[in-house]
Amino acid sequence: MATPPSKPLSLAELNQRSARLAAFDIFIFHPRIEEWNYIDKSNNNKKGLAFRCFIVSATQRTQYAAAELSMRGNNRKPIDDAHAKFKEGPHFRMSSTRIKGNVKQEFLHTTIKLVIELSGTKFDPILQKANSDGAHLAAEPVMTNAKCNTLVSPQRFDLTCLIESISDTRPGGANRDVRDVILVDGSKEKGSDKIVEVKLSYFINTNPTKMEAAFLDAITKANGTERAISMFGIQGKPTDDGYIFSPSKDFFVIEASGTKANDLIAIHQEVARIPQTDRVRLESTFTPQERKDWTLEHGIQIFSIHLQDLLHPTDLPEIDETSTSGKSIGQR
């Protein structure tokens, strides 16, 4: 195997070919252990466990990819070891990188559409500059509201934005409410001078979970202010009459930092003064009873309930209940 070069490559240059040959200087962002339940092929209840994080370029925070280590069997020690090693902020030189195959692109919301397998990938700690505060480093999304208007298929993505407004709650199903959050970032519709708004529909349990409560707290504090929010894992879906934007299962939010956050501070007041006539909102224009709770609806008859009637078309038992095959007309 070739020795990795002394000068690391940009993380944007990571691919199947460069992964084994090159080195990349990165830091860790959003490390966590995730658990879930599933049923295996033998119909047994199982628990899945994985350590997941983001690998972010140490020199360009807009370049980041997903990374994970999944539990094999019942041994969770490698998961706990990874959680202890990959804290948020520390820098590493990554080499002998392993890339996970067969990953569906529409489920990846990172700017680099790859998933790195932590098992087998080499991570050597590197010293950080004295003035570097690694604990506050985070990935920087590059998606804009205007680019959301170009989606042609379902896709997850990340967005740094201002909170323009938050709607009152409305029913969203059994024990659930929904609130609409209007997001702006100053980007403009192609071919016009109108700024683009995105309507994010957020479904919340009547008794909010810890994550839901944190989201509501973050957007409430940022609502109508210059405080920018980075949202990770938004699900965008084009429809026949617009778009639907909602949180995916990977969704989380942080207070934004970096270049775009600073730009939004500078233009906040300018954007707030733009009238509604100079805005275009990305939303689905036909949204009756979003996520309707069908458990509350009465059942209706369908065609199969009438099949029994077809077995007795004449109401004459001698014909309907006795085979007449091979009998002549009038034969008893």
C-alpha cells in the first residue's frame, strides 16, 4: 500500500480511489449513540445500536460527511469505545478511509454524499492551534432556500436560516400538533428579485419529547431576531402543486456560526423590511388535514364485500346452490 502523502487532501476530494491513498484533516461534530428496535428474518425482536457522527474538514467547514460504527452481535463495547474517543471538537488526521457502499443518496443530507465506516479507518490525533476552540466548531450547511426550488425528487438537506415567523399550533393527528415555521436566508428566486421563503411543518407530540422541546426553544428564541439557526436533516419533497418540507428522523438544530451566520446578521433588518409581494413561499398549496389520523375514521364498504352476492345472482336455490353443469334445460 502506498504511504499517505504528508500534505492532506481536501475532504471534498474523498472518493473510492483517494480513500485508501490519501489523508484528510478533520474534526468530529454531533457524536451520538443511536438505538432502535427491529424484527429480524426469524421474526425475533432485536435491538440495533450504532455510534454516529459527522466528519468535517478542518479547513473548510462546508465540507462534511456522515460516519458510523454499527454493533455486530451483542457486543456494545466498540460502540462505547468510539463514543469515548470521538468527542465533539478534537481534530484527527484520517487515513486508510473505508467508505460504506450501497447508500441511498436521497437519505444523505451532508454536503459530501458518503458514509465513512469508522471500523477500519485510521484516526491519528493532531494538535490544534492555541486559539482554536474546537468545542464550538460545527459543520456549515451550504444549501439555500432558492436551491430548494430546484428539487425534482425527495431529498434530505441542511439549511442555515433566520426564523421569519412561527404559526400557532393546529391538530396534527392523535395526540399530535403541528406548527409551521417560515425560514428565510435572503436568497432570491432565479429569474426574479423575490426572496424565497421555505415553510417547514413540524409535528410535535402533545407532551413534547426532549428533542421537540429543544427545537421549540431554539426557534422561539430566534423568531424575528438576527440569530441564525442551522437545521440538519430537513426532508424536502416536491409535489404536484409545490413542496412539502418537514423534519426527517435525523433532524436536529443548533445555533449557527460561521460565514453564512455572519452574513445573515448583516442582512437581517433588510430582509425583515421586504414586503410579502416581493417574496415567494415554497409550500404545498393543497394541504387539507395534513397527516390525517385514519384511526378516527369509520370504515367504508369496498367491492370485495359484494363478492358473496355474485354467488347467488338469481335467488333460486336450485340454480344458485346446485351445479347445473351437464344438465339439459328442464332436467331435475
